[in-house]
Amino acid sequence: MTTRLLHLFGCAAPPVLHVRSAVATAQAEGWEVCLGLTPTAHSWLGGRVADLEELTGHPVRTQWRRPGESVAPWPPADVIAVAPATLNSISALALGLTPSYVVGVAAEAIGAGVPVVVMPCVKTTLAAHPAMDRSVETLRSAGVRVLYGEGGFVPNPPGQGRPEEYPWRLVLDAGEHALANARPAKP
């Protein structure tokens, strides 16, 4: 099995607490994984970050390196997956805003033609906000595979989420599909 490189970016939604199993599954399927987290997701994982770094063999990134800082960069991604993705990160990505490291890298990847997969995790009250549908449509029109609605993540009413049942499998399958059907990079 050939190793492919997945940059997996998790946002502050409850399924991020189960990201270790997603990383382990991806690795078992031949993916090398680099894990990035929004600052809030990083704080939620707290003492588990060192374990995730050991599992992936890469530092868990939450911010850009500063000019002159000698932080070893990750190898270039074959696929970027933003999962779980919050309304905040989805909206920022659709608008080209880069308030966090994970959204900034994903935004650059869209422009560079790197396959990007996004799977939300939002409750129905946030999914009903008009920015959600506009952002999903914008991302899809840019070639991003957004796993939302039928065949993807389906929002739950507030308090009825099941983060342990987040469909990570869909993210990995979409990553395989995106890699197999990657379009050439823009000049």
C-alpha cells in the first residue's frame, strides 16, 4: 500500500475528542497523518496532544510559525480534510478569511489545487443560519468536497449530538476519492 499524506484539521466540535481513532484508522489504511487543530480544539484535547504527536510522528500544529522561527514544516499534503468543521471555520474558509492556522492552510490549498474535503459538525440551529448554505455552496463551487446533508454529516437538534458516531469513515473515503480525481494545480 502506498503512503499518502493527509493533513487532518479539527475544529472545536465534540467529535474532535475522538480524533485519535480517525488518525489510527487513516494510518491503518496507508495514510501518513499530520494533525492541525484550532486553538480551542487544541485546548479541549489538553494532555492528549502529546499522545497524538507520538501517534502521527509530527507536531500537532495550531498556529503559523513566526518569521525566523525554525519549526520543521510538515511534508506537503496530498489531501487536506477539515473535520469536524464548525460554522465559524466553514464560513471563514468560504470567504477566504484566515483567522486560524487550519483555515489558512485549507484556504491556500484551495488556491493551489490541493484536494480539500470538509465535513461539518453543526447543530440544527447553526445549520439554519443563512451563512451555512451560502458557505457550503461557495466551497463546492471552488471544488471542495463538502460532506454535508444526504451522504454526509446531517445536523442534530441541540443536545442530541452523538460525537462518538461522527462519520469519520466518510472523510477518509472522500479523501481517497479526491486524491484519485485531483485536478491540476492552478498556475
